[in-house]
Amino acid sequence: MAPMIENEDAAAAFGILADTTRIAILRAFARALEGADVGSNDPFPALAFSEVYDRVDVDSTSQLSYHLEQLDGTYLRRTDDGWTFTFAGESIVRLVLSGAYAGDVDFDPVPVDTPCPICDAEALRVVVEDLLLFWACEDCERRMGGLPVTPAQVRGRDPEGVLSSATARMVTRYWRFRENACPDCGGAVELELQESAASVDALEWTAVGCCRQCRRSIHGPPSIWLVSHPASVAFHWDRGVDVRTFGFRELTGRVTAGRWGTNRVDAGEYRVTYRLEDAELRLTVDETLSVSSTARVRTDPSGDPD
Ligand SMILES: [Zn+2]
Ligand SMILES: [Zn+2]
């Protein structure tokens, strides 16, 4: 078990933020960026005391000094150029701007004609609960996905847009977990291959990743986990397919159709395969999905490989 941050320290740090003036001070740094070109790639700027004072509604300079002292060290720090964000200050202001602190988002369930990868149902519903997007099956009552959605992501997008913005990150999320860096907090990840409880042959194996720090978890067939491996990206790209753009439907469809699969070849050794046209890519992996070798083989397009 990883050492937990002391509750008292966290409570003290968050306690500092329980003040509208201090939130306004932190937002002033983001507001200073408004109107900046997207291409400028400016970091949040350092602001002189007078620049903060101009942007925040406080009664006096001494009141502003008091609040800056409170934020000093945890959320802001003093530099020669003025006040600037610490990592925590920047993270908090991004959280504030995304609206992710403010309860659930408004998202009416959307029916999609994506078949259920677990049972025979021909359609699923996309739902958002507790800021997580799921594909829900009414027949087998499974929920799949669990992709984080923020209010910023829903704002100004129709349901289709929300869906594609969430699924665009699917392959990337697996990749980040596989690279041992939680996509949400950067923490180290524990990865384990399990024999799947699903009754579908194609889903015989499933890999589960869990962040040791924030406990965010993700699961799915090894072929989905490894689709972003360079050997797979190149194999598909050579045949005109960009797998990095695949969403839920494209990924699960290939697994349930048996074109992507996983077999155990030995104790602690597995083969993950991708079939496309007259070729097959084979990745040899261990139980942490670390790839030890790759091979492309020709197959008979009309039948099974080998
Ligand atoms: Zn189902
Ligand atoms: Zn995490």
C-alpha cells in the first residue's frame, strides 16, 4: 500500500481555498491569459501585486496581502517576476475552470447502435454518471467504459460531440496506464491479467489496471490495451487504418468478431493477435502486458491463421 498523504495536511491545504477572494485571486491568473492566441502556448503568467490587485475585488491592499500570504507556498509562490502558480495552484485553477467540482453534468442517455460485447444485445445506451461515461446494456445490465467526463467537455457540445470527445481518449487512456502513468494523476499503476468472467470466448482474458495513488481503474481485453503499441499502430497504418482514432465500437467490434484475440502460450506468456486482410500481427507479452517480441505473418484471408 502506498503511503497516504496525511489527512490533516490535505484538510489544511483545502481549507485555505474555502474563501471566495482566494478563488478569485487564483482565477485572476487564468483571466490574464484570456484573449491570448492559442498558438502562443503561454504558461499562466506571473502577476505583480498591483496586477493581482487590479483583477480582484478586494477592499484594500492590506486585505490582498493577507490573502496572498495565505496562498503563499501551497498555491502561489513569490518570484522576481511577481506571484506565480505552484503546481497545486495551477491544478486547482484548471479544476475550477473545467467545472469538475460542481456535481454531475447534464447529459441525457443516448441510444447507440453499438452491439453489446458481452451478450447478444444489438444496441447500448451511453450514460454519464458521476462524471463517468459508460456504455450500458439493458439486457445483461453491464456497464462498460467509465471514461472521465468534465462539465467543460459537455459545455457547448451535442451528445454526439461529447461521445466522440470521450472515445477519442480511449486508446490513449489504455496507453497511459500501460506506460505506468495514471492519465488522471500520473501515479504508478498496477496491471494484472485475469481470466475473464465473461461468457464470450473472445473475452477469455482481460487486463485490469489500477492506479495506486488515486485508485482510478480500467479494464479490457489485452488486444485493446496493446492496440497503441508501435507494432500495432504500424501494422494497421500500413493497411490504411489509424487505430489510434478507434472508439468503443471499433475496438469491441474487432474483439467480438474474433479478429483480435489473446491466447496463453505458456505460464506467464501470452500471444495477442491482430488480423487484418491477409496478414496477422502477433505480440508476445507477459502478464503485465510488456511486449517481448512481435511478428507479422501472412494468413489465408478465407480461413483461420496457421
Ligand atoms: Zn449486454
Ligand atoms: Zn491516478
